[in-house]
Amino acid sequence: MRTRLDRIRHAICFEVIGLILLVCVLSQFGFDGSHVGVVGIAFSILATGWNYIYNIWFDRMLYRRYKTTVKTTIVRILHSIGFEAGLLFVTIPILSWALKVTLWEAFVLDIGMVLFYLIYAYVYNIAYDRLFPVPVVPQD
């Protein structure tokens, strides 16, 4: 399993890179970059905490069930979907209020962000695992 320091590095790098990409993309769709930036930072803090908790839970569940934390493509997809679903519940009302859009518009925008982050999370985690491989734990 990954160490606490490794998980912190993973979460911070994920959020910083994702925030930069998201602000750039949403600015191209006419949203005020400063509003998107403030909401993005708040969501990044929220998502970073959720990321840390969710990844620990997911790895422990994976290890208990399969005796490994190595993730296949299907497991990575399920991992990403579960993570994003947890954030949707909290972020839609906040997004509606902060960007002064209806709940429906916030939902559509949030779904767009989820799709963006699903692809981003998949690519990011593959790259992260290649840069920082999971330590091999000797079998007893």
C-alpha cells in the first residue's frame, strides 16, 4: 500500500493540476475566471479531503477482498466513478449558489466537470503509478 506522504503528494498534485486545467477550460466557455478560480479552490480543498479518505477506504476494501491494491482498468473506472459520485452530492448546490446559475445548470456543469475529471483521473493515476510505483510488500 502507499504511504501517508505518498497519498498526500498524490492528492495535492492531482488537485493543483486539475484546478489549472479546469479554470482554463471553463474560462473558454464564458465563465468569469476569478469566480471559477475561487469555486475551484474551495472544491479542490473539499475534493482533496475526500480524495484522501476515499482512496484509503478503497485500497483497504480492495486489499480485504482481493489481497492486492493493484488496479485493473475496470477497477480504476469504478474507483473514479465512485469518487466523483460522492462529490456530486455536495458540489451541485454550492456551484449553483457561487456561479449564480440554476440547480439544473449547476447539475449540467457539474456533470461536465465529472466527465472531465473521470478522464483526467484515469490518465493522472496511470501517470502517477508509473512515476511513483506502488511499493511491493513482501508476503509473509
